[in-house]
Amino acid sequence: MSETVEISAEIPDWNREAVRCFWDPGPKLIRSIRRYQDAKSRSGIWGQITSKYWVLVHRFWSVITQSEIHLHMEIGGGLMLPHPTGIILHPDCTLGVNCLIFQQVTISNAVKVGGHVDFGAGAKILGPLQIDDHAAIGANAVVTRDVKAHETWVGIPAKPL
Ligand SMILES: CC(C)(COP(=O)(O)OP(=O)(O)OC[C@H]1O[C@@H](n2cnc3c(N)ncnc32)[C@H](O)[C@@H]1OP(=O)(O)O)[C@@H](O)C(=O)NCCC(=O)NCCS
């Protein structure tokens, strides 16, 4: 019997963020946030200069993708943005590891997202609320309530499948 390997909700898979070529907007946008946060965590002039450089890089990819993912956001490793356009994430929302966000997703207010949560295209999450590990949000769903682990929610307003 073949075994399905489940994506972890705890251990980040950094390969999911790997930049594959120069024009790779999703991974490049995420990388600018990672590098900015890394530079900011260092003291001294070098940290200041590099953080400013990564702010510029972040602005560039934000314009290209027409997305707003704040530089100070808490984002677990392994975030995938396969079609990174029009993604708006509130700075107070937090993402666990190995999440996946398709195009035109909006997360408003302080939404706490667990590990390995997938957001279908156009999903809207109207917080504050919590989405637990291994949940899936369907394309164009409008989520207004807490989502439990392993649940799939679809529709407007979204309900569990
Ligand atoms: C929500 C989702 C994860 C469910 O996948 P699944 O578990 O394989 O579910 P199924 O396709 O078997 O559908 C189960 C039921 O939910 C309904 N459903 C599935 N997705 C839905 C959605 N986004 N909105 C409303 N209903 C949906 C189906 O019509 C079906 O209803 P039925 O039982 O009355 O026939 C998936 O449909 C989805 O929306 N994925 C997002 C994919 C995406 O955004 N891709 C972008 C690529 S560019």
C-alpha cells in the first residue's frame, strides 16, 4: 500500500520558497521579506543599509504583483504563492509554516493561520479569527468564523464541506 506524505504543519520546507529563475515574482517577494527581517535583526550600519536595500526590492515586487504583504509580518517558512497577484494580507495576521496562497486572496484583521493551510483563488478571510492546521479554504470562499484543523470551507459565507 502506498503512503501519502502529508505536508508538515510544524517543520518548514524551505524548498517551497526557492527562487527558480530571475523572473519568479512569488518567491522573490517572499525572499525580500525574509532578507529584510534578517537584516533588521542585525545591529550596526550594515544591517541598516541592507534592510533599506531589501525595502526597495520588496517595493519592486509588490508593485509587480500588486500585492500587499507587510515587511514585518510573521510568516512561517515554506510559504508558496504560485500566482502572486492581488494578495492582500493584514500586517496583524500571522501565517504558520508551509501555507499556500493563490491569487486575489485577502486576509483582513488579526487572523491566526496555522501550519499547512491552503487558500484557494479569491478567498476572503474576514478576521479576527483562527484557522487551524491542515485546513483548506476553497476558491472564492468568504470565511467569517474560526476554521478547525483539517476542515475544508467553501461558499459565501463559507461553511465546512
Ligand atoms: C475547496 C477545494 C479545496 C475542495 O476540493 P475537494 O475536496 O477535492 O472537493 P470536491 O471538488 O470533491 O468538491 C466537493 C463539493 O464542494 C463543492 N466545491 C468545491 N469547491 C468549491 C468552491 N470553491 N466553492 C463552492 N463549492 C465548492 C463541489 O461543487 C462539491 O459539491 P457537491 O458535493 O455538491 O458536488 C477545491 O475545490 C478548491 O476550491 N480549491 C482551490 C483551487 C484553486 O483556487 N486553484 C487556483 C488555481 S490557479
